[in-house]
Amino acid sequence: MAPDVRTAPSFSAPGSRLALSGFFVSGMLLAFLGAVLPSWGHHLTSNYQVIGAYFLALAIGIVSSARFGQWLLPRRGVRVLLIAGNAIGAGALLYLAAVSPPAPAWTRMIGLFFLGTCAGLVHTAILLAISPMYRHDPAATVNIAGTLFGLGCLTVALLMSGSYYVYTVPSMLILLAVFPGFFAAICVKARFAAPAPGGQRPVRMVLDDLRSPSALFFAALLFFQFGNEWSIAGWLSLFLVQRLGISPEKALLLLAVYWLALLVGRIVAQSLLPRISHSRFLIGSVIAAMFGCLILSQTDNKFGAMTGILFIGGGFAPIYPLVVEKIGDRFPDYHPGLYNGIFSFAFAGGLLAPCSLGWAAHFWDVRAVMVLPLFGTVMVLLLLIAIWVEGRFPVHSKTSERAPAGPS
């Protein structure tokens, strides 16, 4: 049988499969800080502002990578962007190994800035490289990418937990540097498809998109949801040690359970979607996550912590893919990986929430680590209701004229 000329390029696009595997490295880099905090001794202190500054340095690095990537991409292409990003990541991890405690905290902030730069460059390059696969089968591409990203997050938590009393912190960071270094090496001879024109959108268009009530509701929902997920991921291990007296090794293992619950929950959710009402599933997931936050904020034992973590991870898991599906119905021209009004605004939630928790914990208590995600989950529920109401009584705007709303 002759190959389908329309779909063959999507399957054989140069470098797309290799680039897709880079989500594993991206997950490790972004989950690194939440897993390394106990190893840096922060479970023994209450200097939460320093931890907030760590997350802020990481966030600034991610944001600054956008400008560097926009300058480098048209000059050198996706391959060099991937190589440069992973090389910077390997170098940042080696630098962090050299400035582990008792070195001053500000020296680690420099390394975290470059680690954020690496994560931003790698993520941007991967999303551009897999565009042919995404255009052919968006659902499968997003599912595989999410699974690999979750595996990267899970791996770094397991490595830090399993080696906590075995290896020194610098030796563990040197081991982690092997992953981006190896990925940079295999990208040297790889070939990647040229990025589609018009992928990066001007800031003016981003702000224009957010004038649509529907787009604004979706952006706010993902803003809080990303913030919820990464607040738990960044602070869970410290919360378990300081609030419940769990050992750092066990706390990191429970952090791995959180990532596992997110990963398995998203895989299970995909198998359930054809059989159940998406709206009810979404509401039920949000309520489960709220229940988990309540359990975790009130428990005083390991069983309660495990129960709360499973409810939170399992509840958070289906929210992102379900919301992205609804965004795809309302705005068919949006790519969930490229910078645009909804997703660039939402990604800021994942960056800012762990930073703000440092100051919240400083002024109140480490319990704020669970109270704020609970508040964020309540906001997700209210925004879901607002989206449902807006879908029944749509407000026409410039964005809705360009991309007519589909069924909610």
C-alpha cells in the first residue's frame, strides 16, 4: 500500500521523536529545586524567604530564556537551541554542585537562574521541534509529552530520596548533570524540521487575546492550576519534614508519590474520557484535590499525609488535559505549547506561586504551603462555573470572531 503523503511527513519529521524525549530532561530540570531543598539543609531552618528567592531566580531564568531563544533561533535553528539549552543545564548543575552548603545562598541563586534559562530554552526548542507530530495527532503528542515530563519529575525525586543517606549532595548533582549533557551530545548530529513561521506571537497580540472573556477565564483557570501543582511540588518535602516530623528521605519518597499520582492519574484519565461526562469529571477532580489539601493541612501522621497526597495528585491529574481540550474546542487556532495569550499567562502561575509561598510561610507558618493551594483550587472551581455560564451565554469579542466558540 502506498504511504499517505499527507501523514508521512508528520511521522518522519526529522528529529521530532528525539525532541519529544527531551520532555524527560525538562521534567527533571523543573522538578529539581523541590527535590533538592532537604539536601541543602532547608528542612532544618525556617528561612523561607531564601527558598522563595530560589524559586524567583529559577523563574527569572525561565522568563529571560525567551528573549535569548528569540535571538538564537532564527540564527542557528532548533538544533543549536537544544544543544545550548542542555549544555547550560549541565553546566548549571555542575556549578550548583560546587556551591552546595555551606556556600552562601546567593551563589546558588546564580546557578538556579541558569538552570531556569536552560529549562526555558529546552522547552521552547522541543515544542518547536515536535510541531509536525502535534499537527498530525495533537492528543497523542500531548499525552506522550506529558508522560515523559512526569517521568522526569518522578525520577529526580526518586534519585534524591534513594541517595539521601548514601551519596553527598555534590555527587548527586554531578550525576543529574549527566542527563542534559548526554542529551546535548546526541543532538549534535540530529536533524530537526524548520519551525513553522508565526509560532512566536507579539506581546500586543497576547494582550489582545486576553480581552475575550472566555480566553481570560481559561487563562485564569490555568494560572491557578499551574500554581497549585508547582506549589505542592516545590514545598511538599519541606512541609512534611517540618509539619509532621517525617525524615527527609521519606518526605522525598512521598514527593515521588505525588508525581506518580499525577502521572498515573493523567494516563487513567485518558482512558476514562470517552466513557464519562467531561464536565462532571472535571468538577469531581477539583473537589478531590480540595479534599486532599484539607487532609494534608490537618493531618498529624504519615497515613494522613499519604492519603492527602494521593487525593491531591489524583485530583490535579485530569484538570490540565481536560481544560486544554476545552480550550481547543473554543480556540482551534491555539497551540498549547507556543506562547499565546492563554498559555503564557497561565505559565506565570506555575512560576510565581512557589516564589510567593516563601513570603507567605515567613509571615504566617509553613502551613501556608497547603492553605494557598487550597485557595487556588477553590478559585479553579469558581472559574469552571464561570466558564460554564459564559458558554451558555457567550459574549462576542474580537477573539471570538476570529475563532468561533465550540460546544462547551
